[in-house]
Amino acid sequence: MDRGIQVDPDWVARHLDDPMVRLVEVNVSPVAYREGHIPGAVLWDAYRDLRHPDHTPIDPDELDAVLSRSGVTAESTVVFYGYAAYLGFWLMDRHGHERIRVMEGPRERWEDARHPWSAEVPEPESSPYQRQGEQPELVVGLEEVREMVGNPETVLMDVRSVEEFSGERFWPSGASEGAGRPGHLPGAVHVPVELARQQDGSLADGEALRRACEELGVEPGRRVVVYCTIGNRASQVGFALKHQLGYPDVAVYYGSWSEWGSSAETPVET
């Protein structure tokens, strides 16, 4: 794996004053960010900024707008951190952005490294974001996934918990208010995200994930489409498959279960 993709808190601290480096915290709630964040970092709320109110994902043009108001240009090095850092990374990789980094592990690594938080919310100067190239094959949508169901050349990989996969719950927290139909994609294999990451949320060495894939017949020669609830856990496993294990054809179903399970016409297994 290109170790340059992952950076530590000290690397981030050395680049705080670099105008070509943009820091983005990606999270599912603004609470932690408001209490303190890496100086200069903007917040991307995975629900409010990266999805619509009905939980469908934003499209590339809408992501351009998020990038513009975040002060990100095509020349920026974008460093993601926080709960959903790998979702940010994956979306930018799909966008064709070359200079993407992830601060590995939980956001608390910054504090553990004795670097200070900031409560000041930056207001970066907005500028149009110009895509230099795209990799649309990295992200698939609902209709594409519908066509993949039953296709032996594609592996649909569910990385949620046992309770979510079996249909006991819709959301990871177990909350049911406003939830859709629980279950999983027909024919999906179950590879829980815990096989790809350590207890603190950082990536594991990949061996447990490799063994699970081998046992399930998930071979590198097959197309692998990973999904979870909102695409965050799927992006981390997708990252591990692609950058650790060398799987050449990995995609994330960005809509994931929050979209599929909320549709009245999609097939569901429990």
C-alpha cells in the first residue's frame, strides 16, 4: 500500500499553515466538531452535506459545490479525518482527485499526540472546483446494484453488523423511527467491518479480511461491490480491499442500505 495515503497527526500539524492543504472532518454529527476540531478544518456532515433528506446520496455536481464552499481546488491536498474519513476519501477518489490523504485512526489521535483543538469555525474563500478526471467505476448507484443482483461475476459484500444483516435492525444504533425495511441484498456475502479494522477504528493489517474473503470465495478477479448503511463502513473496507489487499475492481454502493431499504420496490433478504 502507498503509505503516503495515510498520515499521522504530526504530519498534519506540520502542514497546518500550508495553503495547499485542506483539512476536512467527516462525521455523522456536528457535536464533536463544535466542541473542538483540528485548526482550520471544515466539517462535512455525512447526513446533511453528503446525502439528501431522504438519505439518497448527493451526485458529483453537488459534491463539486461542497468542495467549492470548503475552499478545495483541484490543486489542493485534502486530508480527511474523523468517523467517516474513508467515505470522504472514496468520494474524492471517484472524483479523480489525486492528492488525498487520511489521518488514520479516530479523531482523538490528534489530542493524544498533544496537539490542540480549535473551536474557531473557518470560513474558506469559495472558488469553483474543476474536476481533472473521474473514476466513476468506484461508486455505483441503486439501479446498477439492482442489475448486479444474481450476477455471478459480481460479489455484493455487506459489511454491517450481524443484527443489521439478519434483519433485526435497520440502523446501526438500533433506532427504528422512520426506518425502512431491514435485511440485506439478495445473495450478499457478510464480511463485518470489524475484520478490516482495529478496536479504535484504524485499519487492521488486512489478514483477517483476506482470510474471510478467501473462505467466501471473494477472489481478486471478481468485481466486489461493498455496502453498509450510509457508505462509511463500506468505504473503509473498500479501501482495505483495494489498497491493502490489491483487489483491482472494488466499488462502493454509496446509497447503501439507507437508500435500498427505504425503497418500496427493491428485493430484500433476511
